[in-house]
Amino acid sequence: MTDDGDRIAQLQAEWRRERPDLDPSPQGVIGRLHRVALLLTDRLTDVYADFDLTEGDFDVLATLRRAGAPYERLAGELADHTLVTSGGLTKRVDRLVARGLVERRAEASDARRRLVRLTPQGRRLIDEAFTAHLANEHRLLDALGPEDTAAIEPILTRWLAVLER
């Protein structure tokens, strides 16, 4: 079986043959970046699974942990600070509440607003999971080496800014 880079080059060659009127060169970057993203997601979620967390669970717990003491956010803010939709957030928070990792309560000034807070158990778990997550990210980038890592970050930063406009 060919590696992903060779497979993408093969796809480009096939398109050049079949549609010589088109330039498939973007596939060299975008196709490879897409494959990298999929493979990275697999490698990252493997670590989350070691802690019985999904990617979304990890994101919610990490967002609460980054908030600082008392490790809480309004539910609406939590949705804004995570990669989770508000509908998905409710289900995820329900699951985390059931596991004793977060608690939900009414906000003091407005009972309609809900605060989500890390429990001590949730804080311990996200601290352990985040330590493992960072070690995994370091390991993944070590495969590139420091020069390539330093070179790719500003390029991705610029591209992301353009795409997010």
C-alpha cells in the first residue's frame, strides 16, 4: 500500500491525465493537510480514550480548567469557548455530571442562567488527561523536528486567520 503522500501524488497524476485543462496542484497541500488532520485527530482521541473521554468531553473539561478558580463558566460561554454546539453541549454536560466530573447550578443573579463547574474529581482527571495530551502533542511534533515545527506554525497561523475571516 502506498503512503498518503504518494497516494495524493497519484490522485493528482490521474486528474492531470483525465482533466489536463485543470490544475490539481492544490490537492498537494489541501489533500495532505486533510489527511494530516484526520490522522492527528485519531492520535489525539486515542489519548482522550485512555481517560474515558471523547474529544468533546476533553474540550469541555479543558475549557473549564483554563477558566481558573473556581473553574466554572456560564453554559452559553462554555459553548462559545469550545468546539461544541449548544445542543451538543447540553448532552455532553449531562454525561459529565453523571460521571461526577462537573456540576451544574443556577447562576446567583439569574436562575435561568446555568453555571457549569469542574468538581475536584473533574479537575484531577483533566489535569492528568491534559498532561498526557501535551506529551502526545510533543511526541507528534518531534517527528517533524524543531525546524519544520517552527516553520509550519506561522504559515498555519496566517492561513487560519484568512479562513476565519
